[in-house]
Amino acid sequence: MPLPLATVFADLPDPRRETANKLHRLVDILVIATCAVLGGAETREAIATYGVSKKSFFQRFRSLPHGIPSPDTFERVFAELDPVAFSRALGRWMAAACEGTGLIPIAIDGKSVRSARRATATGCLHRVRAWATACRLTLGQVSVPDGSNEVAVVPELLRTLDLAGAIVTIDAAGCQVENARLIRQQRGHYLPAVKDNQPTLHAAIAAAFDRACEADFVGVTYRCHESFDDAHGRREERYVTVLPDPAGLPDGWVGAAAVVRVVRERTVDGVTTMTTHHDPSSYRGTAGQMARWTRGHWGIENGLHWVLDVVFGEDDSRIRAGHAGANLAMIRKVAVALLRRAPGKGSTVTKRLKAGWDDDVLLKVLQGIEADEVR
């Protein structure tokens, strides 16, 4: 019986040498590990134990001539497996699952695993992820190498993605000319936040809005959008203004077609705060679109980071041998995506428990990867 999940892993290069001790197929190892993480396993020992307890289930789909791999085999394979190739393979089906019209919003954002100490700028294992905000799927990730930081690896991640037809949002750390060039080179559009790390660009955008305000927007082409939230004792007002074809932007921002100002006014317990953010963009979108995309960027915090930490315990993970931490992190994201796409009611926690207990529920979750989504 075929299992679409196995097809996703079919073309991955096996990092192991061809020796007599190589008993288990790479696809089998990855299928078992993914199902184990779906069912609640967090360590190599738990993954192997889950595989043994579900051996009859896996034998319905895979021959498993040498049974279930040992904990050491799982650790060795994940430590040696190329994380870029693995991320790309998983990203292909997740990208195909993002159906919709118009531009696909993709948020680039970083996250640290606090318990896995590394010699990075954050002092721990740090990964940068590409998150499709509308369909809530991870499209790819890269890990920050020792001695480096998040800014340095964003271009590496962008090169692994298919950005045609995408609008890419990035926080201020990733607001770099090189990133804008890469995105446009791949036929995508950029919408990064800009702060004082790019003082010339920041000043030029602010000046464009100052000129428009001084003229009271008379004779100025612009677009506006406003929205309000009022719940749980908190009121938030958001005002978004877009100026197409701005003058005075510094050289290097290839294809810059608009600048965006987002003003947020928040009142909590009678205390009001106001913030103003600026963004350059290569897309002449409406203010409503820009409002949706800039706000959606921060959905990665609740849509992915919170689930990974609270449901999957990622922040407590100490796995760091070789590429094991990065590869298992990618499997967690696949699990999040599959659980979100699974039919039926219930929280991610509930669905995960059911997938671990009930083979029929697990099969339904795995059907979130359909054959026609694997390219």
C-alpha cells in the first residue's frame, strides 16, 4: 500500500556509506521518525520505542526487512542528513499545498532553541524559517552556524525557495539590499521592515511621507487603510498608508515600487502607546493588502513558534549532534502542518494525542500529504 509521505523522501541522498551494516532504508527511517514525532516522541529513544510499538502499522506500508532501527541509527542518520536537501524536499510538498489566488505571503523569521547551547550570536541553536502565513506551512529553514548570526543566513534560505508569485516579509534584521535582489531575481516581491540598521533608507522613506504630509497629500498619489480591534480590555487601531513610486530612495533597492507607513495605536488598561513602522516594497499593492501582509508576518509567533514550544517542547530540546537538531526541527514543522490540515475538531494537542493512540487517526493525518502535492 503506498504512503504519500514516503514519496516526499524518495529522492533524498542517503548520507551513509554503503556497507554491510547499513540495514535500514533512509525512507523507512524518515517515515517512522515523522510518525513518531506526530505521536509525541521527542528523543531518539522515544522515536525507536514508538517504532517498535507500531511495527505492525508500518509493515502495512513498508517491508522493513530488518525491523525497526535502533536509537543510535536514528541519531546517526539525522546528524549526517543534509539539512538543506531535507528542508527543500519537505518544502516542495508544503509549497504545493499552498493553494490560493494572488501573491502568496511568506514570512522570514528566526527562532532560538534556548536549551541547545551553540556559539551563535544568540548563544544557542538558532534557525531562520520561511513561513507561508496564509496556509500556515513551513516552506524551508536554515540553521545559523557557529560564529555567525541570523542576518548572514537569510540569503541562503532565500536561495532554496521558489519565490515566483510570493510577497516576502522580513523583519528589520533582514532588510538588506542583497535580500531584495535575490527575491526579485526569483520573480518574487519584497516587503521588509526598516529601522535604524538602514539609516539612509529609513530617512528616505520618512522624508517621502513628510513631504506628502506637508502638502496635505494634495497632488500626491496615495492609498489608505484603517482597521480596529476592541476586545478583552484592549483596543488597537492600525492606519496604513502607501505611496507608490517614491522619490529619493537610495540606490540598490532594485524594483522599489512603493513605501508603506504603518501606525499602530494601542490602548490597554487606559494606557495608550503609539508606534510607527516603515517598509519599502517592490509591489504596488493596495493599503489593505499591505496591512494584511505586515500584520500576517507576526502570525508566525502564534501560528508556529508557540505551537513548537508549547505543544512540541522545542525550546527544551537539547538535541544538537551534527545536523540532528535542524533536521528534527524540520520534522516538527511537518507535524504542525499535518495536524493543522487534519480533519476534525480539537486543538493541536488533542489531534497529536489521537494520532499517537489511534492508527486510523494517524492515517487521516498523513493523508494531508496528497500524491498530487508531491512534485
